[in-house]
Amino acid sequence: MSSDSFKFSNSVIVAPLVAVLSIWIVFWVEMQLGINLNEYGVYPRRLSGLLGVFFSPFIHGSIEHLYNNTIPLAVLTAFLFYFYQSAALRVLLVGTLISGLLTWAIARPSYHIGASGVIYLLASFIFFKGILAKNYRLVALSLVVVFIYGSMIWYIFPVKDGISWEGHLAGFMTGLVLAFVTKIQVPEIRKYDWEREDYREEDDPFLQHFDDNGNFIESAPEEPEEKIEIKYHYKKSSDD
């Protein structure tokens, strides 16, 4: 398997698949056993509520809540692991930890659950890092994220009851900070020969097919062939 195909399968299949399966399996276990794991969510400024920093992204209150988080989580995780492969795992783990702690510090006294904080973390990081990197591919990715998920920005404010806007805000701010402090390997922008400072038109093989007036010449002027003169010397036989 080539390195490119491995990178594609690792980013677009494995990472999102693990992320999505983890939240669905936890919900399935809750349904099968008839239990409620909400108490393992983030409960702000309570010592036991710190468990939610690690567990809350896997816990969802309803099938609708789970479904709404599934597609964005899969898409943004694929984007992260494909375009920022060298830093993806670090951003995901550190970002989830920091955003969870920030939620614990600023949120209302209630159990805060769901993967939406991670989704805001990923969307924020991918958008701002693409702009800061000043690479045309990453900037284009930022625009794609804005086009698809730009409307999420409203939910970092308390505009709707029953959602953890504090978790959204914590994820958004964490992604912004990580975009500034995380170093990535930006693909080098390819330069054509004519874009280089040492470019000389007279050395360009393509331009040699045109004359000074811009007319096409079927073949480049051929250099005169060097003539080789061969001389034969005959030696008389001693019998003559």
C-alpha cells in the first residue's frame, strides 16, 4: 500500500469511524441496560464533575442529540486527520481536555454532555488554522467549513434553551487558541520555472520554439554539425 493510500484510509475512514462508533456504542449500551450516564457529564465547579471532562463527549441525551452530532463529528474529524495529520491527534486530545476544563469552570450548574464541544473545537481550529497558514488548500478548507457549519456560530451564545452554549463556547475558544500555538507542516507551494528569480527566457526550451516576433518555429534552431575528416594512410608492402 502506498503512503498516499495509507494516509487517505487513516484519515477519511479510520479516525471518523472510531469517533462515531464510540458515541453510538455508549448510547447503545445505555439503551440495552436501561441506564442513564448523564451523571458522568461535566458538572461545573464540583470535584466529581471533572469526570465529565473525559466522559461527557461520549454521552448523549437522546437519539436526536446523537444524530445531530454524528455527521459533523465524522466530517470534521476526517478534515483534521487528512489536512493536519502531523498535529491531528494532539489537537483532538489536548483540545478536548482543555475545552472540558473550561466548560467545568464557566458553565451553569448542570450536567453538560455530548460531543458538540469537540465539534466546535474542530470547526474553530480548522477554520482559523487555515487562515493563519496562508496556504491556498487550507484557506479553501476554511471556506468549506464556514459554508457548511458557519451557522453554528450562533450557538456559542445563549440563544436556545436546553443546549450547553458554554460547552460550545469553550470548544470554539480552545480551537482558536490551538490554531495560534500549534505548529504544522504546511505543504510547500509549487513554483514554476518562470516564477523563480533566476529564470532566463533564453534558457527556456519551450520559448526556443518562438522567434522574436512570437511566431511558432516548428523546431528549434539546430546547431551546426561538426564535420569529421577521416584520412587513410596506406603502407606499401615489403614485397613490392
